[in-house]
Amino acid sequence: MAQPDAIEFVPAPPPGLTHVEDLDVEAAKPSAEHLENASITEKKAVADVEREYVDGDDAKPRTGLRRLFRSNPSLEFMREVAEANTQPLDPVEVKKVERKLYWLIVPPLAIDYAFYYIDKTTLQYAALFGIKKDLALSGTDYSNLGSIFYIGWLVWAIPGNLLLAKFPLSKYLAINIFLWGVFLMAQAGSRHYGDMMAFRFVSGMFEAVADPCFVSMTAMWFTRKQQPTVIGLWYAFNGVGIALGGLIGYGIGNIPSTSLASWRYEFLIIGAVCSLWAIAIGFIIPDAPHSTKRLTRREAVVVVSRKRDDYHVVEKRQLKWDQVKETFKDVKTYLYFLLGFFANVPNGATSNFGTLVVQGFGFNTFNVTLLQIPYGTFIALMIFAAIYVNHLTNHLNIRTYLMAGITCLTVLGFALMAFTKGTAPRLIGYYLTGSSNAVFVLGLSLITGNVGGSTKKVLASAAIFLGVAVGNIVGPYSFLASEAPTYRTGIIVCMCSRAAEIVVILALRMCFVIPNRNRDKKFSEGDERYDPMGVAWGDITDKQNLHFRYVS
């Protein structure tokens, strides 16, 4: 099997620091079908665009509050994209633009995700540093604090995702990050259990849009083949966040005794950094190819045109009710929800009880914080390994098999934690459970690559993250206070949840493979409507677009 070009996998340094002479120009050229009758094809493509863009709110002036909304691409811009799609793009030009995109989009998203995960782990470090005693927590109070965060997330998931379709992505993300930082700092001022419950509920609401924003940005800027790699690059920074959280926790724990408890410093410091970074990303990350000043007009056209084979249209600010109806009738929507749910019952448990479980292995408070560093490192390495293997096997279309295989490692990890006695095997098992993050990276890429239609994509993304929220609500309650510090029942529940996740993954594969086979069969029988190389300009779903083929 031919090895992939490394430039397609990991971004090169910024333009000017490397050469592109070695690019395989011939391999990047389109097939002969794309070159025949170019003038006729160009006229037809432009006509299709004009038919699509004469309706809706595109002609309405953006005045007053409408100026806050996401701008739709102009008809002139879409004409240029349609014209570009009739000709082969210069592969050297494409690579130059893609390098620029990698350095413009991926590093800020990666830093965001590190903060995002550090934020999620503040409660478990606070547990190490005395929050239970200071707030007089008893019974299920601590589990409630873990779950209420995701109840807030659940309440705001659908409204937040619908607003995501209306407002500029980077500005919308920045505002939410800023506010979650503010309410993280507010948690430091909690005087009793009720205060903390209220602040964590609101924090969960503002974090509900983070993952969908990251996924939408990735889908907007990168091709379907690149999306697993890009998601993996920024998602790997949750491992970095865990490692940094361990270092921060260790440092805060060693602050000399003051009138302020150590756990309050945890919330204050991390919340302040999050809010400051939010202000920066509102200016750093561009909102869309057609509206950013960070790209030339030609570069913006290339960004969109290079996705011509992805069944992709430029996202518009609109809500289509036929797509809403189809989303709720599509069985895959419910499988996405179950994927999020079964993947996050264990996450809800370990993100709140992980440090307490490790402490139960016999380690002291400071050693527990340091042991999170190799755990976070292992998570990052597993994500990089998964996206690399996925890249190598992309032509085989076995992404779901790869997901199921990695999930088996997490089942093994929880089994070691539940059924062995020694410190070493239980700690190894704890680290193996971190493999699940690589699975979720590949799972998110199924959403970005397998859902057509702007409205349906937003709702499908909401479905998986609703599952994430419900799983994180349920998970902490499986860890019974009476079983501390071993929490055997909770660990077994996590193991069973991972096993159920494998079943969901394989069910999703069937939902992708069967339609692909049916459409391929009809095309082989001469029905040109099912041509996988066809391009549909309208904002239509994966079911409506007969050219569409699923990644499985």
C-alpha cells in the first residue's frame, strides 16, 4: 500500500518556511470527466447557483440588529466558486492555502480545547483540596454538583445550537467562553452548596455550544478527508488540558496557607485565563471563508472549491423545516444520541471521580495530581495514533471498525480497575480508559462528514451532544459514596456503557454501508442521478442528495 504524503496529514510550517516542489501534482489533478465541456458545465453550474440564491433573506439589507447575524455568501462569490469548480485547482495553490488554514484555525481551537477540559476538571481537583468539607457536602451532594453542570448544558443545547446557525461562529464561541470563565470565577465565591449548584448550572449552559462550534468550524474550513485529522489535533489538547490541570493543581496545592482555600484559587485562576483567552479568539479565528479579511478573495474561493467532492455547500443563515422533519425521522439521529450517551456515562464519572479513584489506589493528594500528567499524555498519543491509522486506511472506509476496536481497550481498562487488586494493574486500567477520547474524535468526524444540509447538520450535532449531556448527568450517580474509595459499582457501570457503545458504533456502520451499496447499485444500472461524482448546489440533506456517499 502506498504511503500517504505527510503534508496531507500534519500541517507544514507557515508559508515561507518550507518548499512545495515535491508535491505530487499529477495525483491531485481531477479526472477527465471534470475537464470535458468546461464552458457548458460552467454555464450550468452558475445557473444552478443563481437558482439557489434568488430566494431567502440574501437580498435583505443587514441593518440594525441584523448586522449581528452571520453574513451569507454573496451571489457573486458563489458564482466564482461555481466557475472554479469547473476547472482543476492548482495543487500547489491548494496546499499553500491549506497550510495557511491550519495555522490560522487549528492552534487557537487546540488552545480553546485545553482550557475547555481544564475547566471541566476543576471540580475533581477542588475535591482533593477540601471543597467537600468547606461547603459541608454529604450524601449525593458532590455527584449533584457534577451532574447539574450537564443539566444546564442539556437545557441550553438545542437553543444554543440553533443560535449557532444564526451568528458568526468565532464571535459566538468567544462570547460563550468569556461567560463560562466569568461563572467559573464566580464558583470560587460559593459559600454553600446552593451557590455552587446555581453557578455550575449556568456554567454548563455556556459550555453547551463549545463542542458544536468546534465541529462546525472544522466542517466549514476543512475537507471531509482532513476532518478526522483536524478534529484529532484540537481534541488531543484535552489530554494536554488534563496534564496541565495536574500541574496547576499541584502548584495551587503548594500555595502557602492563606485565608483563601486552595480550591478557590483553582476556580479563580482558570476562570480568569479562560475569559482573557476568549477576548483574543474573537479576533484571531475568522468567521467564514467568504467574510474573512485574513484570506484574499482567490484564497477564499479555493477554500470552498477544494471541497467540491465533499457534497458540501456554503453554510447559510437559514432554518429549513423539511430538514428538521427529516432529522427527527432519521434513525441515525438517535444513534448519534446513543453514541454520545454511552461514551459519556464513563466520562461523567471519571471527570468528577477520577482523581478520587486514583487516590483510592493508595496515592497521596499531590501524587494524584502528578499522575494526571501521564494520563493526559496517553490520551493525546492515542488520539494522534487513531487519526494516523484512520488516515492510512481512509481508502478502505473502515472508520467505524477502528472506533469499535479502540473502544475494546477502554472496556479492558475498566475491567482491570474493577476486577484486579494490585495498584499497578488498576493504574494501567485507568490509563487505558483514556483511549475513549480517540473514539470520540472519530465519532465527531462522522457527523461532519456524513450529514448534509445546514439545518440537519446543526440538529445532528445537537443530538450527539444531548447524549453527551445526559451521559454526564447519569455517570456520577453510579459512583456510590458508600463504596469510596474503590467505587466498584460505578466502574462496572462504565465498563458496560463502553460495551454498549461498541454495539451503537456497529449499528451506525450498517446505516452508512447499506445506503451506499443501494446508491452504487442504482448508478451501476445506469441511473445518473446516483453518480457519486455529481455536485448538488442546493442546501439539501444527505438523503435528498442522491450523489451522497457516507463515510463508514
